[in-house]
Amino acid sequence: MTTTTMTMTMTKVEQVEQVEQVEQVEQVEKVVKVVKVVKVAEMGEMAEIAPRRRSLNWQQVPGSRAALGLLGWVLFIGGWWLAANADLAPQRLFPGPDQVFVSLYELFTEKNFASDVWASIKRILLSFSIAIVIALPLGLLMGSYPRVDHLLGPLAGAFRYLPAPAFIPLLLMWLGTGEEQKIALLVIGVLFFLITMISDATRQVPKVYTETAKTLGLNSAQILWSVIFRFSLPAYVDVFRQMLAVSWTYLVIAEIVAATDGIGAMMMRAKRFVHVDEIMAGIFVIGMLGLIFDALFKALHRGSFKYLGRS
């Protein structure tokens, strides 16, 4: 009995040792699997970070962004010159960039084109200011209060799809051919887009901000001005920058109807004598003015909201 008992005891001990060995092997295998997963994850992160670092290196080079922008213009003008000299169309109907730049110089030095440019800039600034004065409070209220949005949203949405040139006959009958008709057309061209985009930007205010303001005892007017408006102001400036480009697209349409000055009026005078080079010069000037105003808005955004760039 004693021998049998000892044998059974040894067998149990061996079984326990085998179980412990199996458990140790399983733990080791689990550790190996975890290590492999971690290594794969680290390799994936490195693979994601490496392209980012490579893509960011060119941005860290001073002047690289400006150089790429300049390269784009060089490629465009070079392609234009090649197309103009490939005899695809008569030179008078499709002049090259050299001829257009010569005409642009003559417009400024001999034909008082600067006064036309200034007249167009004044129309854009005045009409866009009027549109902002109307659209900003309406968009702010629509984005802040659902009832106001339900009241005015369908109306603004419907008018947004109406082409501004469709109002020209009505504006001519109501306002005549003077400056008021041109300003009104430019206002209509951007007003309803502004209202909709401002209301959309206003809705991006986190509710936790307004709820916290209510908890602190602010009334509706204080929340509207101190929380919603101030939080949304950077987005409003960006909306203004984008919509100013749309306003420039309506400029020529506004100035071709009984206009005596402006870039559009100059282009219509050039059309009568088939001076395509002057028409292209006018288009070029509108594009350059658009880029200048766009850069001014970007500078305003960066200078006024520096805290947005902080990580």
C-alpha cells in the first residue's frame, strides 16, 4: 500500500508539473503574440508618420509654397503661349500672353484704365458691404433659433437657386440704368448664399458652450453676442472671403448694361472693335484683384484669430 500510495503521489505531482509547464508555455505564447502585435502597430505608425514627415519637409523650406504657386503660373502662361503660337485660331481672336500684357500696359498708360478698375472696386466693396449688413444678422438668428430658421430658411433656400441676371429686366424697370441697378444686382448675387452659409457656420457652435452660459446666468441676448457670435466670427470671415469671389464673377454682368466706366464697360467697348487682347487683359485684371482681396482676407483671418493656430 505504501508503494502504491507513493506511486500515485508521484503521478499526481508529475501531472501538476505538466499542467504548470503547459500554462507557462501558453503564457509565453501569449506574450510573444502581444509583442508581435505591438511591433506591427509600431511599424504601422512609423509607416504613417514617415510619409507625413516626407510630405512636410518641403513645406518647411522657406518660400517653397510661393515657388510652387509661381510655378503654376509659369506653366499656365507657357501653355497659353504655346497654344496661341500653334495657329489653332487667328491671332486676332486668340492672342498670346505677350500681346495681352502689351495691351494691358497700353490700357493703363493711354486709355485711363485705372479709373475703370477703381470704379469696379468701389462697386464690389459697396455691394458686398450691403450684403454683409443684411445677411449677418439674418444668418446669425437663423443659426441660433430653429423657429427663425423654419421661417426664413425655405425663402433663402429658394432665392439662392435663382440666377442673379434674371433680375436685370426688373432692376432696369425699377431702378433705371444708373449705379443703383448695378449695386442691387451685385447684392442679389451673393446675399442669399451669404445668409445660408452664415447660418450653417452659426450651427457649428458646441451646445456645451451655450448650456454653460445659461448655467452662469446669461440671458439670450448675452449668449447670442458673447458666445455664439464670438465663437462663429472666424468662420464668418472665411465665409466672406469665399463669397467675395462670387461677387467678382457678377461684376462684368452688372457693368455691361448701360455702363460708362468699370472693367466690364471697358470689355464691352473692346468687343465692338474685336479687341480680344483688351478683353483678355480685363479678365486678367479681375483675376488679379480677386487674388489680392483673397490674400487680404486670409491675412485678416490670421491676424485676428491667432489662437486658432495654436495646437
